[in-house]
Amino acid sequence: MRILRNVLVVFLLWFISLGSVVAGDATSQKATIQVDGLSCPFCAYGLEKNLKKVKGIESVDIDMKTGKATVIIQSDMHVDNQALRQAVKKAGFTARDIARH
């Protein structure tokens, strides 16, 4: 009986810790950048490559139809709008609006 109780306690603790890891992902920041000039997959690749070089960027998703780049910023990092604008400019584009979510 004691072994079963210990197994249940260990499982419960593991399950709770798993929930806190998943909840940690929810604190990641998201920014959407309206980019002028995206017209082809090669352009999108160049933009993605430059945005990923910014310290703190976890992932990049580019929608060529809308001309928007969405970046996920690591939860423990701060990336200011100027750094995002510089990365877009370095890729050869112009960043218009930047919305934080």
C-alpha cells in the first residue's frame, strides 16, 4: 500500500511540474510586424533569416499574402521594436506597424 501511495505522489508531482512547463510557454511574447515589399519566397527567407539573428527571437512565421512577420520572443528576453526594425531593414524591407500580443 505504501509503495502505491509513493508512486501516486511521484506521478502527481511529475504531472504538476509538467503543467508548469506548459504554462511557461504561455508567457512568451509575440510581435507582428507589417513589412512592405515581401513578394516572393526568397524575400521571405531572407527576412526570416535576419529576424532569427536577433537575440531573444524563438521563432519566425512569415505570411507573404498579408505581408506580416510574426515573431515569438523568449519569455525571459526583451526585444525592443528598434531591434526588429533594424533586422527588417537589414533584410532590405521596411517595417511599418509592430503590434505586441
